Amino acid sequence: MREDQPLESQTITMLGTGLIGDFYTMSLHHHRSRDRVGTVYSRSQERADAFGDRWDIPNRTTSMRDAIEDPTTSVVIVALPNHLHEEVIGMCAAAGKAVLCTKPLARTAQEAERILDVVEEAGIFAGYLEDRVYTPELLKAAASVEAGAIGEVTWVRSREAHPGPHSAWFWDLEKAGGGPIMDLGCHCIEIIRHFVGKGNRPLEVMCWSDTLVHPIDAEDNAVALIRFESGALGQFEVSWTFRGGMDLRDEIAGTDGTIWLNNFLRTGFEMWTSGTGSAYVAEKAESESGWMFPVGDEVVELGYADMFADMFDALESGTEPQETFYDGYVVNAVMDAAFRSASSKQWEPVEVEWRHGSTPRISKEPHFYDGHTVIKKEILPDGRVKMILRDRDDGSLFDLIVSDDA
Amino acid sequence: MREDQPLESQTITMLGTGLIGDFYTMSLHHHRSRDRVGTVYSRSQERADAFGDRWDIPNRTTSMRDAIEDPTTSVVIVALPNHLHEEVIGMCAAAGKAVLCTKPLARTAQEAERILDVVEEAGIFAGYLEDRVYTPELLKAAASVEAGAIGEVTWVRSREAHPGPHSAWFWDLEKAGGGPIMDLGCHCIEIIRHFVGKGNRPLEVMCWSDTLVHPIDAEDNAVALIRFESGALGQFEVSWTFRGGMDLRDEIAGTDGTIWLNNFLRTGFEMWTSGTGSAYVAEKAESESGWMFPVGDEVVELGYADMFADMFDALESGTEPQETFYDGYVVNAVMDAAFRSASSKQWEPVEVEWRHGSTPRISKEPHFYDGHTVIKKEILPDGRVKMILRDRDDGSLFDLIVSDDA
Amino acid sequence: MREDQPLESQTITMLGTGLIGDFYTMSLHHHRSRDRVGTVYSRSQERADAFGDRWDIPNRTTSMRDAIEDPTTSVVIVALPNHLHEEVIGMCAAAGKAVLCTKPLARTAQEAERILDVVEEAGIFAGYLEDRVYTPELLKAAASVEAGAIGEVTWVRSREAHPGPHSAWFWDLEKAGGGPIMDLGCHCIEIIRHFVGKGNRPLEVMCWSDTLVHPIDAEDNAVALIRFESGALGQFEVSWTFRGGMDLRDEIAGTDGTIWLNNFLRTGFEMWTSGTGSAYVAEKAESESGWMFPVGDEVVELGYADMFADMFDALESGTEPQETFYDGYVVNAVMDAAFRSASSKQWEPVEVEWRHGSTPRISKEPHFYDGHTVIKKEILPDGRVKMILRDRDDGSLFDLIVSDDA
Amino acid sequence: MREDQPLESQTITMLGTGLIGDFYTMSLHHHRSRDRVGTVYSRSQERADAFGDRWDIPNRTTSMRDAIEDPTTSVVIVALPNHLHEEVIGMCAAAGKAVLCTKPLARTAQEAERILDVVEEAGIFAGYLEDRVYTPELLKAAASVEAGAIGEVTWVRSREAHPGPHSAWFWDLEKAGGGPIMDLGCHCIEIIRHFVGKGNRPLEVMCWSDTLVHPIDAEDNAVALIRFESGALGQFEVSWTFRGGMDLRDEIAGTDGTIWLNNFLRTGFEMWTSGTGSAYVAEKAESESGWMFPVGDEVVELGYADMFADMFDALESGTEPQETFYDGYVVNAVMDAAFRSASSKQWEPVEVEWRHGSTPRISKEPHFYDGHTVIKKEILPDGRVKMILRDRDDGSLFDLIVSDDA
């Protein structure tokens, strides 16, 4: 719990006025509610003014330097295209301002490493804005996994798919650094890391990608497998050609349980409409009539509210946020391996300076019955117990029905 | 949007230390985050201290008067059993403090009316803490309905059922004023009012109730029908004998669409566990192994976060909150009619001083085709249009297949 | 298991060529597969021929008498509008033919009783074609309830709603005998009876109905409550104004469990389409693009396959089918009470010649702890057990926390 | 429709008395209903007798040769472990009997090819018992895809996972030929082929597998990617360590739509039970209390009913069944490539004698606007159309907002 002291609050410079800037500002003004965006930067004065009017922000500028060095600003939020992150974060470091950077941190692990270095040398607070590991469902699911509710994690699937992003720069391979692997895969990788354990080293990656539908240079579909030190497998599926809305699903299998998360299209809110009236349903919804699956409060459901609460609580209490620039760097290292694998058609090692320790293999201590290794035990409809056993001497397998639960 | 001014914040006295007090305080400290509970009251010093320690509250008292009149307190929250509401709200009115009262407002409409009078005479801010009309899903669904997405509302079902409340006083007919009709029906009635329109007058109620399972004086199951001025039907189902968790579902049918809300048991978060480890799943969850349906952030999902945001925004801006004591009074009037009907076995009128205007009947302007009244039009699998028509002269009905969409 | 004997098979006369005739014939020819429709009757030779061609039926006639008395016919299926059932079944009885009659059996209990009498006097085999109690899910759910999986049944909700039937006669109050109460309520009543127990006498009915949308004389919406001898409540909801497809849902609450059946709109088969191509989805589907919920094999999912298997197995083995004309008569008696209640605005008794015995009240043997009546027992998050108890002397209620599961 | 002729029916020899033999016989006797198992073979007379008693089968034998050559037998069903398929099918070919073989056809493509040769030389009817492509949902979904409802298929995921099979031989690498890749992957591959098109050649496979939990020689988890000639990606996930029941899910993405099938755990039938009473829920259900997801008629839901209807209709009409031994051979070829890839850690080619033609690449004809390539078009909340365009000369990308739907 918080101590009884005067409330601290932050004045923020928002760099960028795109969709993500809107989501961030809505979350900051509405949810934590005690911080304000004081300055907004855009390349275009017109867009800066429109954004400023929309969110009641006093200072609007087309000078990146002025925006960052604004003396009232305590935190800079980078909501700009990927190719600008390195330069801008360098300016924040020089100005000694706390910086929060939109995902992905960089376009390559090399770029991410340079960003990490500059920030650590400057000693500024730096948070990685990976919202999807802050959704209320993921936070609770990850807590359940940590509490042992599903045993040891063996497999995690994270899927993010929709019909493609809203701004031109995402589709530009040079500026974005990749297609959906970069745009969506970064979310999936960090979700997977939360469930297999962030200290569980990603060893190697196998990736398929192809450009099946859109006339672009980047991939528009990809599937990748990530092998972790414990033996667990991560699997991400990303697409810019999915039809039907925004498909955000995660599945976790463990030795003692299973978790299924459907974050967007099936959350208990279902609507059929003939198309009369008109109502915004959710980001990237494709239909205006028929069955739809609206989202209650998108800013909460997408994790923005809890993400900024964590970031600012960490900043104010002098601790590390849940998501750091180091995490962003690890994500880039995994994506690098995915891109290499997509062209080499082989498993590619994840090249990363690992700061965490080592993780043991998923344990599989065999059980024994009457001197034989137990392969499986199941209860028959009549209540008797059936065992599949392996003879320890000759290795042969056989069924055995025992009268009660041994 | 908020203007650029120093942040206002509230210091709160919490009356009561039960489960609802915990939910309220968690929401206040964590979500709007700029207000604090400064004083807590309980009949027992031990419980007051435990609550104060849990939530870092400086003042703990067993004196109701001291708690309410505390000079640092700007808002009093009544989280006490139903039979204490009238007396305590009277003390708040006398002290000139803003008061927020837990649902239901009172045990009868007569009691509610007296509370309403005392508060309106004192001119204090008064908010009715009906959390479930503030869930993100309901807020969005109600906005969709208002925007015309499902046409005119014809029927609303609101269901709340679980295995029974956690404290002894709920089960005491004298203190509570009723069983699940009082405990849960009050939620359902206000949810129904949101969808048929709060200005749509409830005319009469038909109710069945019975005590089927628990050895108590109050009912443990009830179903009621509420007829509104527009012709729309509200239907609530409440139970203290439901097995399987907390069943909170709402369904809305309109002339152009349908909404289904499943607020708790099917929200896209599904877990199977063998029962290893241990994890709190959600309020009133009944299982510790097998398939479970956890809730992400209960305080958000149950509406507490948005409810207090609305209450305090209204208080600070000098406007009315979404839920007022008048709403609480209307709810009591509907429950009174339900109790009367359960014993008279007839429809009973809702006796209420109605402050809103009148609502027209659901419109059913007939369409015509070739001079005949159209009963139904449908598209056949082969693309032709089939009509069911009624002859305007002799009233006879007949099918007609027309070649294209007329 | 069947004995090893030559296969018996049936030759059928189908009276009527509407949608239900198609469903029946598809089921007969495809599923049990050893019986054939040999003769089809329609008022119109053109429709009889079209139907005969569609289903490869040799004899087509516009003479009802010829169709029924056809010497090759062993079973007559009545798939005609409600007002013709009595006359036609009389002709079957006179001809000594087995008869299977589409739901509802009649328009009133009086009419149903006359039908029952004529059939019982003639001694012919008579089956009531109530398909929805034969769906694979309902058969299994009912078996689970009978096996005690949810304890004693306290409440059953059966809902059937869609945008209205396909033929003109349904909308004609004289021919049909009612609106959705008659068309859909008959399904719901029999489903409810399966779960509360067919030997559990329906005592009284409370019903609301209204004509909210369509320009017709019959109701287009209704909700009814049915009180059974055991204390269990049945609740049916029927509508011809529902939007979004065919809403067929059943919910059963018991003292030890819960069952939810969604028979049509959420069965694990989900499709989003932009509307390219063209595919029949399911009966009464309203959309051609967006999210849709197709049904695998409608004839199986709606119960037709299992219904005819039961009917013909019973006929061939000389036993009673699961659904008899007596069941149809009971359903009519409940609907009569519903219509009376809708106009009297009171609970109305079900007037029926009851052939089953009597059913005891849902039992509620109280448990005791330390001499007090146990109201509720729950396990706290820390593992301790909390009890809500009632003092047997003064009736007061109190909480008690005990250290382990007592 | 069937012609009007005396009904043909089959007398069957069932080889094997395991779980699959029970499922087959239940389906044969109950669903198509006009065929009978006349002879059953088991290695053990005791098991043959028990099976014969259970299903009312007159002839029971421990002689494989007698069972196959039984003069009353018209069809032999092979329900034996994988390592026996080749020998037994050879005996059927020698005896000139129609043969239906359980999946997988063989343990390797080489073995499958020898089986295919012997059957084709003998000219006997041979059907491949791949039940899961016959479920009512899959049949309808595949028909929708063929009708163009989701455009061109880009990606298919088929998942089958459960806690492991019921008999010892499955766990024996020599007898089974593999772990879940062999046991479950064969289902998934054929499901994937149905959606990408059976004439769409599988080109290469990438597979991960590991033995994470069970003390066995075979893998217990695997994920594989299959690249088809059209560019479509198939993805199968199989596991013998899944907890929570039987996870059978398929997802299909196309350029114009999406299909999600959940065949077992979420089919609209949901039950919570405290564990009183006792009811068989479904194959491999793991829980006896809490929330459960029963299956209506397993034999229908798993495809057995429609599978045998197709097999016997084909046999009687002299046509090919939907699933032939050639299909079984293709499946083995894909599994071979998966096993090779799991050890080489590279994509491995599918080595198969391809009998179908060639399939063109998924088309991606670009659209143009004002001379620029359209990357994406979307409708803004205010109704205007936003386009992301690519300059055809310099390749640069830019956003353009146009006033109406161009």
C-alpha cells in the first residue's frame, strides 16, 4: 500500500500523435488520473494542435528538442515510428529525462543494445511500453502460473492477427524493420516469456514467413517456434491478413493444467445488430452488422491502464518497472533470430547478452508401481484404476487393472 | 476533458469493514488513486484496526459520530447492513458531509423516501453505489443501445445468482429486509432500467419466490417480471442456491438486435487445474480444481473503479452522478411491488413518485406491399424474396414469393 | 441390443410438404436409412410432385384419404397445420394406421383430449413428434440429471426465440391456436418437464404476453412461469421478434449443480465471412456476412434423427415411445393455463387428468453444527472454514470461523 | 437420393476389441442401423466373448484367418495396433474382402505404399477410417470453404491434445511407429488437407518434437508446419501431456474469412457439478466435479456415424469413399517428413508419388487508386475512407483520406 504522503504526479511530453498517442493519453488522463500530458510534439503543427485540442494539452510544438527539454516535463513518452526510437531516446538521455518507449524498442538487437547502453550510462528511468503483458487477465493468469496452478509450463501459444495496421510507416520495411513479426511478434514474445518465466533463456528460433496477400516487401504472415532452456516451447503466430477483427489469444499448457485467454473477440460481450444506429465497437472491428464482440473499456482491456500505473509507481518509488529496456532488447534478439531462420530455413540461435541465470529442464521424475515405471494411470468408468506400466528390465509395456487407487 | 487546474482529491470515511469495504478501498486506493480513506469505523476496534492496517488508514474508531464528523473527511461511504442506512445517512446530512450509500438504499420504498427527503433538504451530495451499472461492458452496451444499435428495446433479462452471501446479517430478514430479491434484485432492476431507459416508468410487477433449499425465513429464489410504460418487459432472476460460482448475465432484445453479457463466468479467461498450487480465482468461485473461469481485475469487472470515478467527478464538478438516491428509491419501489406480488399472486402496481416524463409505446408501423400488410419478409436460399401478407379487407393471411427484394 | 432377426422397415405416408416435411424426410432417408417415404399428400398436386421429385417418393396425391389408406403405408406422419390435426388423426385411427403427429398435438387441451381418446380407443401406435427433447445434448443432459449429477432440480429455463415462422398459417390465430406460446412454448414445456421429471405435476402457470412488433392478432412475445408439485419452477420465454438467428437455450439449476445448453448459436462452430461465396448456414440465420454460427448437421442437432429412431424402435418392439400423445395433451393443458393467465393477470391452475403419481417437495434437511442450524459453510482463502449459523433457540444469526473443515 | 430397391446391408468382421472397436460397433449398430457385426476377433477368447456379449455378435474367434475368411462377412474392419495393419490387409486382399482400416494406415510411407499396392492389385474396396474429417461440423465447414465463404485459404491450424492414449501398445515406439505425431498428427494432417484442398500438394515440413513429461522413447509433444504448393501453411500441434480433457480444435484463415471449430470442449453443453451422482461425460474427460463440457452423442460428434455411412454407400454404389488408402499414404509421407525434420532441424521435403495435379499460388492481384497500389483501405469512424497507398514510381508509402468509398 502507498504511504500517507503528498501525491506525486507527472507532467508528460508526448512524442507522436497517432492512434497509440490517443490510447496513451486517454489512459493517462482517465485512469491513473493524477498525471497530465503537458506537451505534445508532431512533425505537423496541424496535427499537434488537433491532438492538443482533443486532449486539452497546453503546449504543442514541431520541435522535438523543445518537446523533450521542456522544463515542466518529468517524463517523455516515445510514440513514434520504430526508426526514430534510437535518436529520440538519445536526446532524452542527454536531457536527463525519464523515458517510456513504445514497443518494439528497436528494429534490431544491435540497435536495441545501443539504446540500452545510452540509457544505462545516463542513469535515467527507462520503461518499455509493452502493454499486452499488463492486461488484467494476463497479470492474473501469470500470477496463477507462478503460484503453481498449472504445474510446469511446457508450451505457450501467443497469437496476434488482424487485417493490418492503420498508418503507412508500418508497411514500410525500412522504417518499421519488418512486417507483423516486428509489429505483433514483439507482443507475443514478451507474453510467452511471462509464462515460461522471464529468467528462462530463449535458446533458438525456427520461423516460417511469407507474403501471401498484400503487395508489400515485408512478410504479412509468420509462425515461429522458440525453444527455451527448460525445454518449454513458445509459439507465436502473427498475421496482417486475418479477417474478422483483432484475434488476440494466448494458450498455456502445463504439466498440471491449461489456460486459454481470448482477449478480444470472445469476452462475454456479444451483440447482434441489423446495422441501424451506429456504434464504435472496438479497434479493427470489421463488421457493422451481424454478430459482433465489443470490448468494454479498451484502454483497460489492452493493458494501458495497468501499464502506466506500474511505470509511474516504479518511477516515483525508485524501483524498476515490470518491463525494462533490457526486456525490449531480449525481444529484439528473438525477432532477429526469427528473421534469420525465415531465410535460412533452419533453427537459428538467439544471440543475446543474458543477464538472468539458468533454468532447469522440466522435471519428469517417473513414478513406480510394483517395481515398474508408471507411464499413465487412469480411472475407469467403473471406478477401478488402470495403469500402463513399463517393465524396468526388458522395457516392455503392458496394461494392468488394479482394484483401487494405488 | 478535465481543465488544467490543481488536482482535487477526497479524504474518505469508510463505515464498515466487511467484504464490500475491502472492495471499495481497493478500488479507491488503486484505481482513481488520488483519494484516500482516512478514517474507518467498525463496531469492533479489532476489526477497525485490522482493516486500517490492511489499507494503511490512519484513523480507526468505534464511534460512528466521530467517524462521520471527522474534520478531515470530505466524503462518507456507507458500507453497513441495510437496517442502518437511514440512521447513518441522517447523521451525514446533519454533519453536511457528502454521502455515498451501498445498494440497496433502504429496505422499503417508504424508508428510501425518508432518506431521499433528509438528503435533499440538507442539500448534500448523495450517490447511490450501484456498481453493476458501471461495469465497462454495461457502460458500452448501454451506449450502444442509446445509439440505436438494437432498435427499440422489447425485453431485458438480468440474472444474478450465487450460493449465498458471506455475512450473517444478509440472512436475517429483519436486518436485510429480504433475501436475494433485496440483495441481488436491486442490481438487476437498475440494470434493466438502464436498457429500457431510466425515463421509462415501471408500471407493475409479477413475482414468484420460494424458499427451496436454505433453512431461512426469507426467500432463497425469485423470478419477477416488470412491465414498463413502453410495453417493454424486464425480467429478473435471483438465487442464493446457484451452484458453480457467480452467475451474472444480462440479455437485451430489441427490434433490430440483441445483446448478451456474461459478466463473470465466461469472459475469455479459462483455466483447468489439477488443484496443485493455490490461486484465488474470483469472488464466490466454488471449485479449486477442474475448469475455472477467473476474472481479471474484479474491482474493474464489477464496476467499482468506474463507479467511484463517476461519483467523485460529479462531486468535484458539482453535477449529479449517474446513480442518485432517487434511483435507489425507484428500485425500492419496484422491490416492494415484487414482494407484494409474491404473496398476492397477482400483478401489483409500482407505487412511486415519478419524476421523469412519459415514454411512448414501442412503435409498430406496419409496412405494406401491393396494398397488403407485410407480416414478414425473408430471403430464400435461392435469392428470391418471400412475403407473408395480410389482406387489409378480409384479414386473411397468405404467402407470396416475389422475384426480387421489393 | 437388437436381436439377430431380419430387419424391419417402415413405409411412410407424409402428410404435408412444408419445411417440416423436408426436415422429416431428410432425417428418415438419411439417418435411420432403412425406412422410406412411399406416399406424399399435399392440397396442391404441384407441391406434392415437387416434394416427391425432391425426395424420390413414388406416390403423390391430393387425396388425404388415399394417402392415409394407401395399403403399402405402415406409418402416417402428420406434418400439417394445427387446425387439421384432429380430423386427420381421426382418419388414421379409422384406417388402423400408426400415426406420428407434429407438435403441438392440438390447439387446446380439450381438442388434445379428444384426439387422445380416439387413438386409445382405436389401439393404434401414436407418437408425439416433439423433436427438441431428442437432441443428443438434451438426451445426455437429462440422463445426467437423472443420475443425480446436479442434485434436485430447482429451476429450469427454456428459451426459444427467432424472427418468426416461414408459413402464413402460423400467423393465423384461428388455424394455429396462438402465437409463439403455441409454436415454441410447446417445445419449452416438454423440455422443462424432462428436467423437473415427467412425473412431476405442473400445478399452476403465470404468463405475460404482448404483441409488441408484428401487426397480428396473436401475441408475438411471452414469458411464463410454471410451478411444479416438487416446488421447482419452470420458466419459458418465447418470441417471434428475436434478432440474430434462432435462440434455443436451456438452463437447469439444481441443489448440486447447473447445466447450460446453447443448442444453436454457440456450438463451437464459428465463422466470419466477408460475404463472398454463398453458403446456407442454418435455419433462420439472419446474416450473410460477419460472424456466424453454423450448425453441423441440423437434422441431428434439432433431434429429428434420434426422434424417429425412438419412434420406429418403439413401434417395432411394441413399446411406448419416449413422447406420447398423453405428453402432447399435458403440454396443451399447460398452454391453456398460460393463455388464461395472460388475460386474467393471475396464476391459473393447470387443468389436466393426471396419470402419474405425486412428487415430494425438494428436500431441505438442515445440517447442524454445535447444536446450531447451518445456513452456509464456506472455505476462506486462508483455508479456514466460515459458517453462518442460526441459534435454534432465539433464531438469531451469526458468523463463526472454525479452524478446519468440520 | 437412394433408388427404390431392396435395402443392401453389410455383415462385418471386427478385428480388435479395444476402445475403437467399441466406438465402431456402437456407430454401426445404432446409426446406419442396417448393418451388423457378425464376427469379432481378439487374441484373447475372453475379450472376444466379452465384446461379443456386449454387442450381440454371434461369432467370436481368436483365429485371424477364420475371422477374415468367414463366408458371411462382406466387410472387414481393421481395429488393431499399427504394426499389424500390413499383414492383416494382405490377408483381406488374398480373401477378396472389402477392408476398412483404422488410422494411421501404416507406420511409414514405405509400409503404406506396399499396402496400397497390394489392395490395388487385388481390386478390393478399401476405405481409410479417418473419422475426424467426417464430423458434421467439419463436413459443413469444408463445404463452406469450397463454396468460397472465406476466400482462398492461407493458414490452417489443427490441434489434438489429451493426456495420452488408453492402451499400452500406443506407448511402444516399435508397435506404434511414433508418439502423438503418429497417433494424433495423422488426424490433423488430413483435416488440414481438407481445408487447403486435397489436390494441393504438401511440399515440405518443419517439425519440433520433444519428450517433456512421460518416461517413454517416443515424443510426447510436437508442433509441425507444412508448406503447400499454393503457399498456404498447415500447422499441427499434438500432445500427450495436455490437461483438461480432449482438445480438438481447428482454425482456418482465408483471404475473406475465418473459421474456428472447437469440436469437444466448448460445444454449447456446459455443466457444473459438486460431484454427487455419477455420469460419464466424454472420452478422456479428466474431472468428475466442477465445470465440465460433456459431448452429446460422441459417436456422431467424432464423425463415426457419417464415416461409415460414406464408406458403405460408396461400397454399395461402386464409387470411391471420401477417404481412400491413397489418402492414408499421403498422410504417412507427411509424417515421415515431420520425423526427419525433428531430427535434422531443417525443413524436409515430403516424398510422395503425387496423383493429383498442381495448385496455383494464392492470388494477390493488387488494386490501384489514382495510379498508386492500394495496400489497405479502411473506413474511419466518421465514415470517410482512409487508404494506405504505394507510389508505383518510387515505392514510397503514404496515407490518403478520401471523402467517400472509392
